[in-house]
Amino acid sequence: MNTPSVPKSRKSAERDHVDRFLDTIRERLPMLDPEVEGIVDRIGGLSRRFKRAMNETLAEFKLDHAEHRILAFLNLQDETHRSSPGKLARAMELSSGAMTNRLDRMEEAGLLRRLPDPADRRGVLVELTPEGKRLYEETVGVQARKEELIASALSVSEKKQLNALLRRLMIEFERIEGGPPPEEC
């Protein structure tokens, strides 16, 4: 993924596949604003590439997306890194049966453990193990380095500017839709 450094003056004049695509549809679809289509196509293309990189990272660590999300959820709980299976299932939008199967596999792999709930004699808590925490943090670190490599094409001020512009688009979507979708919170 190491790319040679391109002088700033040339970067702004470069064209990507989206520019070439927009050139081909400009006359046939004059009702489309090429600037808007460029934004949408580039965000979509970047999203697919970031997801592909994440899939590669997870495969490297023998995790799937749901397992990674469970590790993330537990990691973000208070200092105990514990949650009830029901709360986890709701957060992951999984049935209790599907959650039980996932938790069984992850417990067998040593990533989490089940403990009696001290507040409920019949209840169980799921706790992130040190190995689960280490694995989660390692995957996050590997993925962050991949993302930083791509983002290094921008200066610090360009990253801030791009974030501000994307934030405005996200706020507009949230305004129209009535808030962020639960899975993106």
C-alpha cells in the first residue's frame, strides 16, 4: 500500500475513475449534478475499500464482524468490561439463540467468560478476558494504521476540513431521518 509521494500541484490536477465515469454520463444524464454524484460515488467507493481493509484485518485475526463488535462493546463497558447477554444481544441485534452460539464460540476461544451476576442469582454476566481485550486492541491498531496510510494523502488541515464537511452532510442526513440509526451510534 506504500504509494510514492505526489507533489501537491499535481494532486489537484489528477483524475480518478469517478471523474472518468462522470465524463461518460454527463451528456446522457444532464439532470445529474456532477459535483453531487462525485461526492456520493467517492464516499461509496471509499466506504467499500475501508470495509474491504477491515475484512482483511478481521480475517488475519480469525474474527468476524459480529465477534469484533462484541469485543468492542465489552471493551467500552465500564472498567469491569462486563455486560448481560441480553444487553449484548440487543446491541448486536441478534436473537438470544444466535448470541448464545457466538458467546459459546468466543468463550471457547478464551476471548470472554461467563460469570454469575451478583445482582441476580439466576443471571449471567459476560466479561472480556485479557486475551479478548488484547486481541481487540491489536485489531484496532492494525486497522488504524491502514486507515492512517490512506488519510496521509491529506494534510492535517485538509483532514480537519474534510471532517467538517462530512460532518455537515451527516448532520443533514440525521436531521432528515430523525437521528442516527441505532447501529451507527
